Amino acid sequence: MKINKCRFCRGKLDLVLSLGDFPVVNYFPNESEIKKEKKYPLELCICRNCGLAQLNFILDPKKIFQKYHYLSSVSKPLVKHLHNLASDAIKKFNLTNSSKILDIGSNDGVLLEEFKKKHIEAVGVEPSFNCSEISTKKGFRVYENFFDQKLAKKIYQDYGGFDLIAITHTLANIVDLNDFMRGVKLLLKKNGVLVIEVGSLKKMLSDFKFDSIYHEHYSYFSFETLSKLLAKHNLTIIYSKNNLFHGGSLRVFAVHKEINTKASKSLGEVVPSDYKKFVSQIKIRKTKLQNLFSSLEGSLIVGYGAPAKSVTLLNYLSLRSDQISFIVDSTPYKQGRFLPGAHIPVFPEEHLNKVKVDYIFLLAWNYKDEILKKIKSLVKKPVKVILPFSREIIEIK
Ligand code: TMP
Ligand code: ZN
């Protein structure tokens, strides 16, 4: 569905960037499903009134999330990041074994497990059936639904309020932001704390990392737009910090406005020139990367990691299996299937020691350190590693 008004404030949307038509990023088709695959427009806009960066084509969340091939547990650095988030919250807000936690967008239950290890009750909300089923099997109570005000009322009847509500890399995936926040407000105890982590728009723009743009990211938050959303729902940010996760994220802790009216200071605004530079750089990078791949014709090139962002990147660069022979990825759901749109086959990571490859295109660039370690132990050397957002090519001898 195409929209022309902001989903948060109903302001008019201005087009920033049109990337073309793209498939759903977190459903990897098998051979017979490839023919039925659909593509939808991907256009980044900004609201003239509130400044929220967002897409103007809203793909039905049911089409995106019901069968979801992304699992948090398969990426070790992500598990560690969530472990640190839980420890940080427990320490900062004196959470004890009588505290109750709600994780909205709990995927396969990694954060729920971190709280359980500390004997703190944690409840999840996860609309993707295959993911919620995994955490239910681990013994967690998970509401297998999209979170909204209606579900919040039901959760309130079952549990009352929560001491901590965690929304990590989930807020971008919410269509009706105001309804969602009304539900959060209802479930946050009087002295409760809300922790939100989102990809940082400012960092995405400054590093020209356009591959974070895909249909399930309906919104792209800066500190300013996130504060506006929270303020509208009478929530105040008391602590905020940027971190380098996923190439640049923004973590904030917020409480009810009645508890604390002194807001944390801004982490910097996004200005119109940031968008301008971003748009012009993307086109330059596209040409550079396409030229690089043309110059490598005859070499065996494979991809490492098949994250959602690789679907945007490879489709934008029009790279297909004649240039990238296969991709390896640790997610069981993706293996034996094909990368959406580009239709490059995906294999388990161990597949890399079966063939002699010349170049590896590091598609999950946010896990560079972890993956370089794996490449060193798995791959027949020498091999060269291409990073999509750096001019450097790493030689492993
Ligand atoms: P993400 O960047 O959206 O978290 O996705 C990372 C993808 O990369 C996910 O499909 C899992 C995959 N991956 C590997 O294949 N090997 C690894 O060592 C890591 C850390 C991730
Ligand atoms: Zn707006």
C-alpha cells in the first residue's frame, strides 16, 4: 500500500531516494517458490512535519513476518550483545528476581534466556510463528501476535505491568507507531523502564549504508525522532548512548514523564545535507562495486552471510549467481534455499572448505571480526575478502 502521509504525525512525505523494486528480505524461496516471488517498490521519504524517515510503500506485516527466516541465536556477537544489554539493565535499574520483563519482538528467545539465567521472569511477544515456537519450546510464555494496544490489554490482564520493557531492533518494524506506544505505555509499571535499541539513522547516512533499507524497516530513527515519539506518549528518555552494533545503533532508556521530566541531552540531529550526501554517494558506490565485480570476471567469488541487508545490496547491484556463485550462512532456514531476488544459492558455512574460492564478499559486514576468524579456519588459502562499504580488500594468506 502506497502512503503519502507520515504514520506518526500525518505530515506530508518528501521523497529522498528511490531504490527500485525489491522482494521480501527474510523469506528465502526454494526452487519452486522462486517463480512466484513478488517485488515491491522501496522508497525512502522524510516527513516534512516531524522529520521521521520512513518508507512510502507499506508492505503488509503479515506478508513479512509470519514465516520469518531470521534467527537471533545463530549470530554469536548478537547473543553477546543481548547478554550485555540484559546485564546493563539489571545493574542500572536494580532488577531482582521479583521483577517482570517483557521483550517485544523476542524472535527465538535469546534475550528471554539472558533474563532467565538471572532468575528474572521474562515474557515475549513475537508474531513470527516459527520463531515464537522455538522460545515456547524453551519454556517461555510468548504471545504469538503483533504487538498493539489490543494485545497489551490482554497481556495486562494476564500479568499486570512490567518493570522493564525491551524493544530491541523492533521499533523500525512497526506500522502503527502510536497504537504500539499506547500499548507500551499501558504495560510499563509506574516505576518501570523502557529500553529501546534502533539502528542509527545518523550513522546509516554518514556511512552510506543504504543496505539497511528494506520493506520491514518501515521507519529509520534518529535521536530526535525517537524522542518525539516517546514524548508524544508521555515518556522521557533518561539515558541514551550510541553503540557500534549493526554498524551503528542507538540505545535509549525511558520512563514515564511523571517520574522524570528531565530529558537526556540530544545525541545530534540529522540535517538535510546528510541525506543529500547519502543519495549521491550511493550512486557512486554502486558504479564502483559493479566495476570491481566486472574486473574480477573469471574468479570464483562467493558471499559470506545472507542477512536481510544483503538482499538490498545484491539486488541493487544486480549481482546474480553468474558473479557470486553461492553464499554461506549459519541460519538453518536459509540453507538449501536462495537469496531473495538475486536467487543465489545459500549453503552452510562449512561448504567453504569444499571448494577453492578466490574472493569472499562479506555481506554480513557488521560481524566482520567474527567472520574473519571463521574464514581463517574454514577456507583454503589464499583468499581475498571484499568489504562492501570499504575500499580495502583483505588478503588472507
Ligand atoms: P544480521 O546482520 O541481520 O544480524 O544478519 C546476519 C546474518 O549473517 C544471519 O543470516 C546469520 C549470518 N551469520 C553467519 O552466517 N555467520 C556468522 O558467523 C554470523 C555472526 C552471522
Ligand atoms: Zn511526521
